[in-house]
Amino acid sequence: MTISSNRFTRRHVMSGLLALPAAPVLAQNLPANPDVVIIGAGAAGMSAARTLMAASKTVVVLESAARPGGRAFTESSTFGLPYDHGAAWISAASQNPFKQIAAENGFTLLDHASADSALFVGDRRASGAEIQQYNSAWAAMAAGMDGGSSSGQDLAASTVVPHGMAFGGTTHAWTGAMDYGVDMDQLSTGDWYRGTGASGSFLVAEGLGSVVATLADGVPIRLNTPATHIDWRGSGVRVQTPDGTISAKACIVTVSTGVLQAGKIGFSPTLPQTTQDAIGNLPMGLLVKVGLQFDDTRLGFNPNEWLAYDVDDTIATPACFFVTWPHGYNYMMGNIGGRFGWELSAQGPNAAIDFALGEVVKMVGSDARKAFIKGHMSDWAENPNTLGAYAAAKPGHADARDVLAAPFGNQVFFAGEAVGGSHMQLVSGAYMSGERVARTLLADVL
């Protein structure tokens, strides 16, 4: 009996040795008063910078972290293998620019669109009849979401999906907490409906973060340099940093809505109320990634499988679903999202690792604990540069993405995954939004 592979087919959670990040232009070579100052050296900021530079415009990119890439970050020190802390999939690959970028730069792509799945009920694999029930639960959930979305209302997903079905809790956990980073009562059907249906999904053996890092090549980036205030009174902008003020004709802000909501960047004058409301209606969802490294024991799982199990159909159900042995590496990548993800993040890495390992032990027994080497939890919840994983519109406010994306003047523009169109919450959406804003500036301002 085949398990349906429709989880993460529309979008995916955050995608040799690690490729070294491409070197940005050295600080002493940065223009003092560029045409455009860009805040954030993630995919959106670097895409915008490269588009503007291709048109012979000068830019400076301010990055508060010690590295470029934003929420796409690959490193090899944790497990001795490429390990993505954030974005890991080139999803919607038929429309995703990172598929071409990866191919042009010699990265190794693994087709993951039709990956196998393993489903457990307690300590055993699901029977053929149970797999059929699981597939039916997916179909019923999708039908409910489609019906709720096409009604023209923007509702909480929990109000339109069926409840009480066998394996309904598993499908809801996949869709809400582990895809959108919020539980079903916080998931907007409007957000769900507008997401891209483009086909194709790839994993990158060297890490998607390594692909994104190539965008930094030749881009003038000031690392460890947060923007603290944007003065857009009169003409142009003046962006304050701990190292001084940079003047430019315009500014592109690509930081997360979590950073904006926290007031880490001040604005003079204050932003229009419609923009402030849009930011407030796009709170950050959370997907916590928990890597579990084992010895050569494979615990009965195949490489690159989706691994899930039966959970209760309740809000904020404790659950951690996995990708097993990606690229044949000796770790499993767990995913924990929504309220439960925030709760475990607050408790710290040990709590998250213990929970994820405990779920594997429930499925396959004590051999998992014997083979376990070490674990790791992503820190997006506490990271001051993100304060979450990606923006999730509140039910009834999916249009907040359009409001935030719309220019309200010729000086301050917003880009990033929160305004990524049908690719919202994805690194591809961030890239596309940066390019789109840069082209608007070229056409209307510069």
C-alpha cells in the first residue's frame, strides 16, 4: 500500500564538506553614500543588491549577523556533515530560482518530490488498511481547506477541516505546525490557498544554505552592523548604525516581521498605520529543526524518507516528524512547529533533543538510544535576528502580505519571505521579492 506523498508537495519547511560562503566586498571598499541601502543580507537583500548592481547602481547591505544568508544557513561542524539549520528544500522547483543557481554552481541535487514515507502507529508500522485511512485523511483535509478558501472568506483552518478522522491529527500537524509554523487554529485559509502549486522538490547535498551563500559573491556587505533607525523625512533616507549614518536615495528593509514587531528598527516619521497593522498581522511562526545523529545503525529506516506517526487531533499536539538519513548522512532531521515548538525552544536544546529522540525510541525501541551520538536544535525562536522562522498571516488577514509589499512612498520598501507572493515563507519567495523591489526602484526612483 502506497502512502500519499502530498505532505510538503506545495511548499517545504525550512532547506562532501560545506562549501565556504562566498566573500562579500571588504568593508573599506563599501560606498559611503550609495544609491540604495539594504537592511539584511539574506536571500532578499542579496537578490536586490545583485539586481541593482547589474544596473550599475551602488548599494550597501547592512547585516546584523556575522554571516550572510539569513535563515538559510549550512554548516558542517555540528555533525561533520552539511547540516541546514533553516531552509533546506528547493521546493516548487519548476519556479524556484535556486534550482538554476545550484546547478550553475555545481551543487548536488537530490530529487525529493516523490520521496517514500514511513507511517507508524505506536511501535509498529501502519497496516495497509491504516495507510488507506491516512490517505483518506489527507484528501479530506485538503478538501476542507479548498472549500474554506474558495468560499471567499479567510478563516482559521481548524474551522474548515474535518475532525475525528483516523490520522487526522497527523495530517493537521504536518500542514499547520510543520509547514506553516502555526497550529491549525492560527493558520489562515487565505494564506494556504494563495501558496504556489508549482511542482518539484530537491534537497542539496552540500546544503541549501551553501547555495544561498553564493549570492554574497562581490556584494558590498557590512557584517555585524545592525540598522537601528531609518529617517525618511524629506528626500532620501538616512540609516543609523552603531558605526555611523549612511545616506541613500532609498532603503530596502528585508528583516523578519518578528524583528519589525520587536521595534528593533525605529522609523522617522513612524510608518503608516496600514503598514504597522500589516506587520502586526504577520506574526512569526516557528519551525524548530532537531537533528539527531546516530552511528551506522539505520533503525530500519531508508534514506530520504518522510517519517511520521499517529498523533491526537488536538491543537498544539506534541509531535516531531522526520526526514531520515538525508543524502545517506547518519542523522535524522526532526521538525517541531507551532506552539509546541515555541514551548520546547523556551526549555532549551536538551528538552527538544530528548523529546525528538524519545519519539524515535517509541517507534523502534531502545536500539535508537544505544545508537544515538548527539543532537542539535535550531535557535530561530531566540535568535535576535529572526525571532521566529517565517511570517504566518493571522486568519482573516492574508491580505496583510500585499499591504506590506505595496510601496507607500519612494524611500522605504519591504522585501523578504513575508512578501514573497505565492512563494511566501520560502527562501525562493524572499529572493523573488528582493528582485521585484529592486526593479521597482530602477523603474520609479533611481
